[in-house]
Amino acid sequence: MIMTTSDKLLRPALVLLAGFTLLFAGCGKKDAAEAPAENKPNALDEAKAYYAANPDFFHFKTAQDIPADLNWEDGMELPDIGDPNAKKGGTVNYWVQDFPRTLRTIGPDSNGSFRPWILDDNYLRYAQRHPNVTSLTENGFHYFPGVADRWALDRENKTVYIHINPAARWSDGKPITTEDALFSFFLHRSTYIKAPWYNNYYSTKYSGITRFDEHTFALHFPELRPDIYSTSLENIPVPAHFYKELGEDYPERYQWRNVPTTGAYVVNDRDIDKGRSITLTRVKDWWAKDLKFYRYRFNPDRIRIMVIRDNAKAFEAFRKGDIDFFDMRLAEDWYDKLPDSAPEIANGYIQKLKFYNDIPRPTYGLWMNEATPLLSNRDIRVGVQHATNWDLVISKFSRGDWSRMETTADGYGDFTHPTLKARRYDIDKALASFAKAGFTKRGPDGILVNDQGQRLSIQLTTGYEHYKDLLTILQEEAIKAGLDLRIEVLDRTAAWKKTQEKKHEISFVAFNVGPELFPRYWETYHSKNAYDQAFLEDGSVNPARSPKPQTNNLQTIASIKLDEMIDAYDRSESLEEMKQLAYKMEEFLYEDASFSPGFVIPYMRHGAWRWLQVPADGNVKIATSFEEYHLFWIDEDLKKETLEARKSGKPLPPAIKVFEQYK
Amino acid sequence: MALNPLTLRKLRRFRSIKRGYWSFVVLIGLVVLSLLGELFVNNRPLLVSYEGKWYFPTYGANIPGTTFGFDYTYETNYRDLNERFRSENKGDWMLMPLVPFNPNENAPYEGVFKPAPPSWMGGPEGHWLGTDTTGRDIFARLFYGFRIAIFFSLAFMALTYLIGIGVGCLMGYYGGVFDLIVQRLIEIWSNIPFLYIVIILFSVIPSTFSIPARIAMLLVVMVLFSWTSMTYYMRTATYREKARDYTAAAVVLGAGPGRIIFHHILPNTISTIVTFMPFTVVSAITAITALDFLGFGLPPPTPSMGELLKQGTQTLTTAPWIVGSTFSALVFILVLITFIGEAVREAFDPKKFTTYQ
């Protein structure tokens, strides 16, 4: 569904249904981990040498050097998360499409659909954004403690001080210390991990780290951005003692090793059934189990994740009760396969849960490439916008469940433009706009032609095979406005490659966006990401420019005016100023008309067996998946009751719940 | 054209095999019918009588709504027009085809895009086999899907045989080093996994082309990887024929290689080829269906049986009519062609006419 290199480690990732990845699970490859340990230099020593070699970045001071006037925060005033009625224990059964290719959390192949279970949703960061309190403070979001128990911001020195909770333990029992915080920088900047994105992020986002004592350290930044807390507090320590064999062979050596975690669940070696299933076990006496914000979460003792290769098959497994919950985002599953009248639903064995969340929305829409002959003409782009019948798609294809996306950045709260509305389907306006571009007559097939006899035919590329029907609806409607959209459904990777290389005319694609404080514009709209040198020194268009491949400026937008706004936005240290700039940029982009905003899916919906209970308010406001915050629990009594009722056919009260508080 | 009496006997023999012969008649009938498909399965009427004037919208340019007094300039929605004719009752009328649907026409069912059951199962009127996931008529899609598949496979057969026979005969005729080298080349070539190549090529080809052009490209790619198997049969057959006296006689008379191969040897080896033909068509239909099923075949919204099968497997419990009718249609066509193939093989079997002593 989603294609972007967002720093998933630092932000809760959307688990993708995606992944057509073929993998050779269970193919008896000799595990590097089982190889006898050679007598090689200890990576911890190497890390020490590295710190010493980079004194500009790694600073060592003593506890006396911690400024006394810091204003420490601990987030303890924030409301708790989860339901006090949650029961501990039991086993939850779930599924993934592919067996994980590795248990590493960093490096090649680690960014798969299984990783959230061991890292993104499980791992405690220093502190985490509160998922229900979404108002903004002068320092950005509200944070609740995780591995850290308090933190402080020194605005003047662009520094965040972090104090690690002395009770914090790795899942193997070792204490978490500032050594692990320092080592995180060594690891993520190391070339051993074969992850250039991290190498770059950890080298450019931060300007240094200072260790004061066993539990206190500080992160230094080159600039004071309003999201400074997310780049500092949402960082993670890594278990230095675990990585002592780190070296060139890291990807193979650590392929199937279980990384000690700060979180509630670990994978034990005996619970890995390669190619079939993998089971998470709750850490015995987990250090955070009684802490506020964690005591009602991570409830089941075990989470068993089976591999089922096909979505339709998994659905049947869910119906049988082999899987405890299922993502029913498809209208077909929700309305046709398990309608409210289905016996399992009407008899209350399966609950239907629809939860409206409030998060930045993936940008489903038509991305028009301004570097192509037809679409370089704004009149044609405007025409295409009016010829695209998203409202029909929303009302008839999604059955009215989705809503229209209005800007390029919906769901950012105050940062989303309050009044801007996307252009609606209007055949007359489309025809008028196409006419301005010279396309005045209809040809024999009803498609507009210009005086040179050129047809108004534009290619629409996508990698989303499951949205093919949606595109044929758009296509049929566009013909009425005299526009021929030629649909091209490619393999996901091929479509993305084509789009990133700016070989597309129109691409139907969406960027995944994490729950960030404010939208990003540089990646998608700066001229630096459109052309190598878009403009000459004097500000005129560089005649020799050609689109720059491998960037996310999919519209090939290049405007000096827009660049100036983006640069100001990225430099700004004031949220209010950034907000005003964001509005201006949205207005600019509306005028430019090269992105036709598509739809927003404003909810998640799931089926869950009766014994899998969720909190009274459903989930948290910024949840992107059922399991993300681990709020659910198993009620063994209900399980017994439900299974018996199912056997005897006894009806129970149906449970169809809609949570609309964040609608 | 004077046919060889032997061939005439073979054809008579073919006719006498009733199952194969009637399958052949039905298939030819279907092919001819599909050629005139627009007259039978279409959402454009055959004839419109409007304000005393006659229109024949089936073939040719589309007629904008304004012609019939609508306020839009895109193609007339004839179903609306028919409704209007009926309610106005001014003597205007139209004659709709037997199946009044276009294979690409999305139509909501009960207000949303979802499959509608066949009319005899209580679905909307006129959809004999129901509709697919965006409300397109399954009969229309099967009908046009069949037309594309059958002509695709006929073209596929013709091209593979052309290349296969040409190369095979040359190998057999010249033999020696030429034969050796070409054999090795073919071995290498045929070791390239065909399906992967098609998938890879089709996912990266910049398709600024129209749908017919893309179908042609798929055809070319499939032919490029399929002609090799034919060469082996032709090579051996040519080797055998080359050793016979009549070939030697032709050589002595001064005939060139081209004449010898195509005028003397080829007619005598043709019976081998003919028996393969129906099965090649079967495999081509299967291949294009499989590719569509995998999503690497014809671009949407081209009607295709593979695409319908795929939809069908995903909606097995909610819309069994999709997979049901597609599967039946596919089996029907493949069985027809297989029957023909068996009959041809039997009729052309040399053992029927020759006795070795």
C-alpha cells in the first residue's frame, strides 16, 4: 500500500497488508548464529575506540555537569492508557502473510510486516507520544515515560537531557544504561548494519551525545526544530552487550538471533517454527508491568502468529476461530462475507468493531508528472482533476465508508488547511479547462482531440492491483469528460520504480505517513528533488534540466516561490509560522493542480471473536492498527462460554460496536 | 484447389468422427459469432428511430447525447434513452441487441459496486450470468474474452509454427554443423523460464501503446519463447524425408533448397504438424488465462477469462456465479478444441493408410 523510507524505527509503522514477498522460509539454511564463535575483537571495544575517535560527537562528563536549573518533565500527569478491566493471560492467535525473513530489527530485510511485533509496537522508547492527548505544547506533543523516567529541554543549547529509569531492564535481565544509549549511535552509524538510511539519519539529525552518569545523558541537535522531542525521546537504546560480536558479517551472524528488548514480548528460540508460525511470549516479571501507561497493556501471555499466504484463506481461518481477530478493511469482507446477519455475528460469537482514528492520512490520489508534455499544461491538470470522479468511487466502491481527501496533507490537525477543498467531478468544468488547452472537439470515440489531431490520452500507472476496479471506474467516468485514461497495473516494485524515475504520466500511489507533528514538504515538493539544477543562477528555467530519478517529488514540481516557502518551513523554529507556511503551500499546490487528492479511510474495522476484548473506548486516537498499542486482552471465561454456545447453537447478544469519539 | 486424394480421404475420415466434427462446427460457429459480436452483445442499439430519423450506432463513431436531446456531449446512454422513449411515448423506438451490455460497463447493484447474481437467481434483469465485482456483465466479458483469447491463440499458433517449421526444416535439411549449433542455441533459449520472462517484461515495458498494441506485444513475447518445441518435430521429419528418393530426384532435377523444403518435404510432413495444432491453441488459451490470472496479461479493463477466474476465487463464498460461469465456459471451450484435436489426430494417423511389410 505504502512506499516510503520513513524512519519506521522511530515512528510507529503501519503494518502493511502489502508484501508479495516470496521468501524461502524454512529452507534449512545453516544459521550463522549457530556457527561457533570465533575469537574476534569485541565490538564493545571497537565502540569505545569509535567514541574516542569522534570527540566532537561523543562527550563524556560527570553528574556534576548536569545543569541544575533544568525543568525536568515526566509526563506522569497524562491519563493512563488502556482499560483497568483488562485481564492478563491467555494466548492470542493472529496471522501474517509471510514468515519473517530475519529476526534482526536493523539491516537487510528487517523492515517487514513482522517487525512491529518485536520492535515498533513492542519496544519501549525513552518516552513516547501520548496517543490520546494530541493537543500541542510549546515543545510539540505530550510524552509519557518509557525507558526514561524524566527528561528536560534546554532550548538555548538545543539539547535534550534524558534520565533512564534505574529499574529498566533488558529482557535478558541486564540493566539498561547510558552505555546502551551511546552504543545506539555506534550501531546505527556503523556500516556493518548495511542500512544507509540509518547511517545518514544518525549522522545528520544529531550533533552529539553526552554521557553524564550511568543513567543520564543528553542529545544535542544542530537546530531546534519543533519536533525535537520526537527525534530525541522516541529514540531507542540498543543492548550493547548483545551486539558484542558485531562485524562485517552482522546480517548473517544475527539473522535468527532474538534481540533483547525493552518491551513486553520476546521470541524464544523454541517458538520459532520456520515457515509456519512464530510465537511471542510475555517477559516474566517485565520491569514495566506495573507502571502507569503500561499496566493495562500487553495483556496476553502469548501471541501466536501463523503464516497464511492468502488473504481470503486467512479470512476463512478467522471464521473458523483459528485466528482471534481480522482486519476487515475490504467492503466485501465487512458487508458481504460477514454481514451483520451472518450467524457468527447475529449470535454474538464474533464482534464487529469499527474504530474511527485521527491520524495523518496516507496520500491516495493521482500524482501528475509536470515534466510530461500534456501535463505540463496547467489547464489539462485542472481538467483531469474535474474529470476524476472520486465521489462516485467513495459512494459506490467504498460504499460510502471513505471520505474525500481535500489537501495533500489531511489529518494533521491544526496543520491541515482548514478551508481548502479539492476540485469536484464536473464534466462542464473539465471540458472548459481542456478547451483552454486546445482540446475542443470530440473524436469518433468521444475522446477530445486538438487541432493537430492529438488525442487527450494519458497513462495512469499503479502498483495497487487490489484497487484496479477503482481505476476502471475513474476511467469510465473520465471518458464522459473526453479524457482517455490508459490504466497500467504493474508489479508493485516496478510501478514504484517507474514513478520514482519520473517515467509516469499519472501515478496512483500513496505515501505512508507516520503520526508526525507536521507534514513534510521538502521530500515531495522541493525543486531539488525534481531536477538536479532546476533553475539557472538568474532564476530562469534551466533549459538542460531533466527529471531527477529516485526522489519523492513525483509531480516534478519546481518553483522558486515554493522552494522559498519550504526552506523557510524547514528552518522555522515556530509552530505558528510553520502552520501559516503550510497553509500557503497547500494553496500553492491547489493552484498548481498536479495532485488530485483521492480518498481518506478514516477508520479501522476488525472482526474479533467474543473472547478477545478491547477497551471500553475501543482504541487510542492515533492507532493505525488493532494491535499497535496492545490494548486487547483474552477473557478465558468468555472463551469457554462462546465456544460452548457455538457448539450448541445458543445465541449470545450480538456485539457490533462503532467507536465514533474521534470521527 | 485440387487436393491430394490422400488428404481428401483424411478430411472425410475427420468428418466421420462425429464428436470432433461437431465440435469443430460449433467452434467455427462461435468464432464467426464472436466476429460479429457487436451485433449481439453490446450496449449500443442496432437501430434507433428518433424523430423519424434512423440511426445505426453499432459500428462507427459514438453519437453524443446531444443528438438525442440530452444535455451532455459524451456518448449517449441508450438505456436512459430507451426509458425516455417509453415514457414519452412519441413513437420513437430502438432495437437493442440480445445481450444489451458492454463488457466494460460498470453498473452499481443495489447502489454499490458489487457482484449481482444471475437474473434467474433473482439478480437484475438481463444479466444471464450475473455481474462481476464492479457490476460488469459476465456474459459480455466472457464473450469478448473468448474472442480475444481465441484470436490470440490462433495468431500465436500461426506465428510459432511459421518460425518453428522454418527453423526446424532448415536444421533437418542442412544437418551437420548448422544443425548442431542451432540445436545448442535452442537448448539455451528454451531454458529461459518463459513465465518469468513474460512477467518481468510485462511489468517493465513502457506501455504508451494502445490495448491492441499491448496485446500484440504479449503475443510476440509468447511466440519468442514458444517456437522452439516445434523445431524438433520438424527437424526429425525433415531428416527422414530428406533421405527418400523423391528428394534425391528433386535435387537431381536442380531444385533449390527452398523449393525442396517447402514444396516437396513440407507437404509430406504436414500431418505431424496438423495434429499438434489444436493442442497448441489449447495451451495458448491456458497460458493467456494463467497470465491474466496472475495479473500480468492484458491491461484492465480488457475482458478476459483469467481476470474473471481471479475475481471468482476471491469471491468464492459471496459470488459463486463468477467462478462458476467462467470455469464452465473455459472448460467448454477447451473440451471443444480437445475433441477437435483428437479427431484430427485420428484422421491423420498414417497407420490407417499405410501398411509396412
